[in-house]
Amino acid sequence: MSELLTDRTVLTTLAVIGVLGMFVMLCRARRVSTSIEDATLRALHRVSQAAPELREGLTEESANRATPHLRELLQCVAVGLTDRSGLISWDGEANHHYADLAGRVGDVISDGKHAHIDHADLDCTYKGCPMRHASIIPLLVEGEIKGSLVVVADSGGKRVINAAEELGHYVCTQLALAELQESRERLAKAEVQALRAQISPHFIYNALNTISSFIRTDPEEARDLLQDFAEFTRYSFRATGLFTTLAEELRNVDRYLTLERARYGHDRLRVQLRIAPEVLPAVVPFLVVQPLVENAVRHGLASKRGGGTVTVEAADNGNEALISVEDDGVGMDPNRLNKEFTNAHLTGAHVGLGNIHDRMQSVFGNEYGLVVETNIGAGMRVTMRVPKYSPGVRPLPSADEPLESVEPPETPIDEVQEPAPTTKEPDADEEPRERTRTELATPSEPADTEEPAGENAAAEKSAADTASTAG
């Protein structure tokens, strides 16, 4: 019995030791796993901290904010950033050695090849120098060397070199994103300038001509119209700002319609505004509603006998504002509209409509393009959705700004007579045609559409030409 107890005791002891051993091993594994996880989180934190600074471009201010995060990311002695002219930021120790590295930095920027320098190759008399190795990595962005990254480490070896090169790739990626953002901003400004250039010189001439006709007969009206014209041009040609509030945009639409109604007459140009107050603070791209209204007046109603009605609506749609511009004018063939819009980059047709469509998608996403509902003799309705909040989209604070200089035309502009109707209007007892809903394709994409066929093809083509959208 005693021998049995002894055997059991031995087995129990061995089992306990085994369990304790497994527990110790699991604890060690957990500590190692936790250490790796913590290091990963710290690295991700440093990467996220450095990214927005580098995306401001390779400037002294952004580099000074980024280099501490880059040094902590590698846990190295020092990190430096240079542009093509020289050092713009250094964080860490051993900065006295930059004079020794400056020549190699110039060589790296010139030939685009990495350089790796050991401390033993330098003439250093400082006994406590923390530097043992330095790597100089060229910063190549869009095929052009913008500067270099200098990594100073307290040890050498392949691992240090690989870490420095990977950090260089990361910095190049962020600088490339900065270049892309700058290009997008330049493109957005160019698109706004192109849209400003499309503001019809004929509208300006006719507006001033209309105002002059009221000077003797109704001076008070002339003064009000002149004020509206001044505010309209001030807003449309302002020098800065890619975004504005829907309230400001609609205020400019109201000025435009006031001037056009004075020209055409209130009976011939009727206006309906349905605006939900809660969407007025929504931020929209600058000059995104007024060109649609101008398109409705000039191409939808100007050629319609007896004129018609323009309806501007801004409705609350949950997290979005739903904006639409509608007219009951001549309309156009939807197939022709989509085909011409697809080739707009070649033909120049529908530049205004395409401009707005592209800017909406560029700012808010591809799902926020324009939707057009139209047909010959059925008028046109253009709808857009605007998020009530979008990151990075902010309106320009309202302030008095100088007007951009606008050069006068080289030749005088003759007043354009109102075009005669070129499309057959439906008879009173004829049922109006239904509109066709069209989500505009991206310009330059092929459009599988056909020209209208049949005996009315020529008349429909003429009506479509007359009712082409602004631009």
C-alpha cells in the first residue's frame, strides 16, 4: 500500500510540475505576444502621427513636425530630412556629423543612389559619439528627386539598412500623396476658373442693357438691379474659395433670376423656389447651382414660345440635401445628351454640365454625380445629392474680397436676339412626353446610344441642338 501511495505521490508531483511548466511557458509566450502587440501599436501610432505632417509637403515646418515621429518609429539615434538645397530638419543626436554627411547627401540627390556610411570612415574625435552607421535615402516622387532621408543608428548591419530603406519608401509615398492633393486642388481651381469663363458675356451685356432701359422710366428699379448685378459678379468672380454654403449659392441664384426676369418679363419667366431651411448650411462646391439655373433659362425656356417656369428645390433627405433645378421648356433627346456628354472632352459640348458633374464626384464620391431627366418637349430636371457633412469640405468665411481682374473682350459684343423656336411644340390636346432618367456617365467612357431614327429624326436632332445644356 505504501509503495502504491508513493507511486501515486510521484505521479501527482510530476503532473503538478508539468502543469506549472506549461503555465510558465504560456505566461512567457503571452508576455512575448503582448510585447510584440505593444510594439506594433506604437509603430502604427507613430506612422499615423507622421503621415499628416508629411502630406503637407517637404517644407521646413512639416519636416520639423514629422522627424520626431520617424525617429521614434525606428528607435534610432537621429533622423534628418533634406530638400534639394540642404538640411531642413534634424531630430536626435550626432547632428555634428551632418557636416561630414553633406557631401554624400548631395551625391545621393544628384545620382539617386542610396549611400551607407560607417562611423569608422569618418574623422570623429568625440569618444561618446552615439553614431555607428548612417543611411542616406533619396526621396523620389513622380520621377523627380525631392530631397533625402538621413537615418543615423547606433549599430550597423543589414537590418538597419533595410529599416532605413523601408522608411524612405514610406516618406516617398506620403510626399507623393501630398503632390496628388496639391494637383487635385489646382485642378479644382482650374475647373472653377473654367466655369467662371463660361458666364455668358451676352448675359452681362444684356443685364446692363436691361438696367439702362430702367434708368429713365424706373430709377428705383434700375438701382436695385444694378446692386443685384454688382453682387452677382462679385460672388461669381471672387478670388478664393472652392466651397460655399447652399444659402450663399441660392442667394446668387436669386440675383441671377431677378436680372433675367427683368430682361424677359415676369410673365415669360416664372420662378418657383422651394427651399427647406434645414439644408441651407450644407456645404456645396462653388458655382454648382447657378449654372444649372442658367442652363434652364437659356436653353430650356428662351426658345420656347411663351416662356415657362424654372423651379429650384432644396429638400431635406436625411443625411443629405436633395437639390434639383427643373424647367418646363423644350427639353432634349436623352440619348443624344448622354452621347454628347461622353464625348465632351473632345467636342467641348456640355462643358458646364460636365464640370459640375465631375466636381461633385471628385469632392463627395462617384455616387454623387448629376442625374438628368429629360425628353423632347418635356423639359428637363437636373438633380444632385449633397452630404450634410463631408470631411475636409469647409465653406469660405464670408468677407469682403476684391474682384479678380477681368479683361474686356477684344471685340464689341452685339446683343443677341432671342432665338426663334426651332422645335414643334405639342398641341394643347397632345399628351406630353415622359422624361427619361439619365445618370450621366463619366466623360470619355463609350456610350452605347443611337441617333433618333425615323421621319422625325431631323426635327429631333434640331431640337436637341437647340436644347443643349449650358457650356
